[in-house]
Amino acid sequence: MADSYIGLMSGTSLDGVDGVLAAPDPQGGRFTSLVHTHVPFDASLRSELLALNRSGTDELHRAALAANGLSAAYACVVERLLAQASLDRSQVAAIGAHGQTVRHRPHAYDGTGYTVQLINGALLAERCGIDVVCDFRSRDLAAGGQGAPLVPAFHAALFGQPGHDHALLNLGGIANLTLLHADGRVSGFDTGPANVLMDGWCASHRGSGFDEGGAWAAGGQVDAGLLERLLAEPYFSLPPPKSTGRDLFDMAWLEGRTAGFPATPQDVMATLSELTARTAAEALNRHLPGAESLHVCGGGAFNRDLLARLARHLPSTRVARSDALGVPPDQMEAMAFAWLARAFLERRPGNLPAVTGAAGPRVLGALYPAG
């Protein structure tokens, strides 16, 4: 009997694909990661996926080919996971594949809006010989929700602790917060940018994809005037449910706000790190004051400067990486989509209406059978 699941995630940071082979605890909802792998995007695919976040020529053709290329990268990750675990594909019940978000405009234009995650689920199922569940966000959107964030349901299933207020913060391209209330309530939303602006600024000014460990930002000074201009973005004061992405927080947004400021590139980097830490901390203090702990996952969890800034803004909250919960930071989201694939197969809802704003619980995803 197939009792393992594969989760595949490529986020707005566009650094590549994370894959996790996970197995559920037969006695409950907890998932255990068996193996993990990461495959970076090749430069041409990354460049095209980044470009498709903006309007351009021949988008339908380019998006279709990019979805094929992304699905080939996903299939490579699946093969690596199976080899690492010495597991036959028949022992995997399903692959939960997020796809690559290139547009996210919930409620825009016609009241419903749209969210686009590029993937060719049929091609992935054909390549891997395993059932594929993908397109997780659109059903929540159809039900009036934001379609994001979806990971809080997974966080609640694994990490809820009755009687304790605690939170998780995913620092991917965008920062999203899960609030696990002592009374059992779960809430969450995107707080704003995380790595998306810092990585873009680092690439523009240092030629590297990211600021390793936050060392460059740590050596700069926060520009108070620039920080206040960045904090004036209306998104930060919107009440939840809310979600965002590169549609708002992109390099054009940043360049428009840094114009006229004499800050050095390194000081801008320090200011961007402070922006992420401050908006996340203020959101936590506003919506779950007195949280006992904040566990951080995603690529930003390896940014020591960013974690130090979070700790300074949250002196009464224990700030730690998600390793302390038993899940390494770079495996959390991929594991969540393995969990969501299982929820789909069992026809259990995968969304939390209190988080996304949907009209009710919905089974999320679309199935591409192995054949």
C-alpha cells in the first residue's frame, strides 16, 4: 500500500525546487520527512519565470514552455528523492506540486481575481508515473478567499498546542505568518516582503543571488527616512485576510521608493532587512500579543541578521528556527504540500477560511492520475 507522499515547492524567491518525501503517522496527522533535496533552477528557466511575473510579448507561448521546463525540474527532484530513499514509485501515494506563482491578484478586476501557478501536471504525472495533485490555490479563490496562505492549516495540524500562544513565520520571497492561539483558533496572512526585495537588491549591487547569512545587511546602517517611506506602503496597514507577491513588491516598487535617497547600497540592504523584521514583528504584536515563541522557516531562517532583528523587536518572544519543532526551515513548505496532497486524496479541506477569507472549507487541488 502506498503510504508516502512527495511535496514539491518553488517559491517567489525563485532559487529552485525543494522536494520532500514524507510519511504520515498512522495514529494522527503528523508528517515525518524521510528525505529532502533541493535542485537550483538553471539560469535560463529562472530568468524566464522571473520575466513572466510582468506583462510581455507572447506570454501564453512562453508560459506554456516555462511550465514544461518547471515540470521537468520537478520530475528531476522526484527521481532524486526516490533514489535517496531507495523507494519504488509505487510506494508513493501522490505528489503535491505547488507550481511557480507568476501572478497573484485575488479579488482584483472582477471581484474574483486570479492566481497563476505555472505547472504542467499532466506532464509531471507522465514523467514520474505517480498521481499528481496541483492547482491548490484556485478553489479557495473561487470560494471568495485569497488563495493564500495555505500553509497555516498544515502548521495547525502539526504544531498546535492548546493553552499556548505561538506563531510560525515563513521567510520565503514573501513573509507569511501563522498564529496558533491558545484557544485553538488559527489565523495567518502575508505580512509583506522577505527575500524578494533583498535578493533583488543583492543581485543588482553585488552580482550574487542572496546575502549569505545577512552579512552585507549586518554591516550597513538603517536609513530611518527610507524605512519610513517603505513602511508607508498601504498594504502593511490592511487588515487580514490578505496576501501579496511580486505583483506589488518587486524591484520597480523598491526603485521608486529609493529614488532621491542618498543611502549607500549597503545601507539600503540593512533597511530592507529591518523592513521585513519590523513588519513581521508588528503584525505578530498586533494580532497575537504575548506570543510565547516564534519559529522561523524558509530561506530567510538562515539569515542571521534578519533573525537578530526579529529578536530585538520581540524581546518577550522566543525566536528560533523551525528545527526546534523537528522540521528544518528549508523543508517546511514542501512538506506542507505533501500534506495537502494527502488531504486532497482523503477529500479533506485544505484551507482555513479564517485565514484566507473563503466562504467555507474546501478540498483543494486537481488530480492528474499516473495512468
